[in-house]
Amino acid sequence: MSHAHDHAHHQNHLSYAMWMTALLAVVELAGGWWAHSLALLADAGHMLSDIVALGLAVVAGRIARRPAHAGMTYGYGRARVLAAQANGLGLWFLSGWIVWEAFGRLVSPPDVQGRVVMAIAILGLAVNLIVLRWLHGGEDINTRAAYWHVLGDALGSVAAMIAGAVILLTGWMPIDPILSFVVAAILTWGGWRLVRETTLELMEGVPPGINLSEIETLMGGMEGIRGIHHLHVWPLPNGQLGLSAHVQVMRMTEWPTVLPRLLQSLHEQGIEHATLQPEDVCAEQGCG
């Protein structure tokens, strides 16, 4: 499957997921209001945030496919990162609302209809699992952000199911807001991961899993290379890795031989886009 076809495939799944989630959110909102269940309302609220998150992912995916031009030489791939960061912040706001409501309901627990909660939560979990299956395997951060939203939603459905079962068996109403705290904690953690990863990428930090010292040692240990400095590695908008470095060689006449071997070695490390500046050691320091 080509890279462009793969993106189109995930883009279609994002659209399908958005519409299915919208339908379920309406059902959960109505059911949560009728059953007086915060766990179900929290799950429905998260589903509304899912709709926004999936909508952002769809729009960002379309923008990211625009071709590069003179004003945007790297293209619009960063749109996916911006959408993912917005989704991460959205998870934090949603978590805050759930915690606020949960505290209020701990003080005065409403009469929750456990049977309704369980029925709608089971339906919600089934839909979430289908959507998670659609989004699974997306490599770009935009799809992964949407995946996190839906994963949190699936966990919210599980929490609502447990709350409904406990209320049916024991009549203990505080279980509903207590489990909502658990959902809020999971969403906060997911939001933190997204915000941290997107901020790192927007600031062109070294991608996770990349060890600069190892790359410098690998490059510097190749035949004909006398030193490496000004080494930088960062993620490109198209998902590839970029690298730039100054490479010291004994004489510039060696560079045509060194460069192909160096590029091949970097390619084997997953670095496709390398900009290398040769420096003639003899010209700078004198070789006698």
C-alpha cells in the first residue's frame, strides 16, 4: 500500500468514526440525563469531545495533504501536530469538568438507574471497540490523538458498566462519581502524553528513540571521517526524520567517497533526509 493510499485509508476511517461517535453521543446524553448517571454523562461528554477531536483530525488530515509550495517548502504536515495538540488540551478540559461534577455528586449522590446505565454503556463499548479497530495502526500523531480520545471513551463505557452493575447489586450510588474520577485520571494522562509529544515535535526536539551520541559515534567511526559536530536530528512534517551535521574529512577529495557510505548508514538508521556539510581538516588546520 502506498504512503498516500495509506493516509487516505486512515482518513476515511476517521470520517466513519466521527459519524458513528456522533450518533452514540446523542444516545448516551439522553440516557445519562434520564438515568441520572454522571459516569454515563461523563462518557457522553467525552464522546462529544471525540467528535471534535475526530473532526479536527479529519480537517487536519485534508490540510496536511496539500502540496508544498514556495511559501511552505515542507508542506502542511504540521497541521496534524497542531490538531493533535488541541486534542490533548481538550482532554485536560474534559477531565476538569468530570472532576468538578463528580465532587458535587459525591456530596449529594442522585438516584441512578443502574439498568439503563449498563445497557447504554454496553452499546457504547461495542461502538468504541469498532472505532478503535478502525483507528488502530495509524502512525501519524493526528490519528493517534484521535485513538487516545476513543480509548478513553471505551474506558468510560467500562466504568459506566461497572457503576451500573454495582448500583443494581448493592444500591451504592457513590460508585458512579468515584469511577468518574478514574476516567478523568486516565484522560489527564492521555492529554499529557499528547501535549508533551506534540510540543516536542513543534519545537523540533530529538524524536523519542533517537540517541544522538550513538549516531555521532556511528558517523564518526566511519572510514575517512575525522569528526562530527553541529549534529541535529528532528521530525519532519511528512513523518520522516531529518538530520544535519558538519562532517570533518582529511581532504575534500575524499568527500565523494565518504558521502554515499554515510548516507547509506543513516538510511539504515531510519534517517531519510540528511543535509551534511563537509569540512576540510587539512585546509583549516594544516597537514604539514
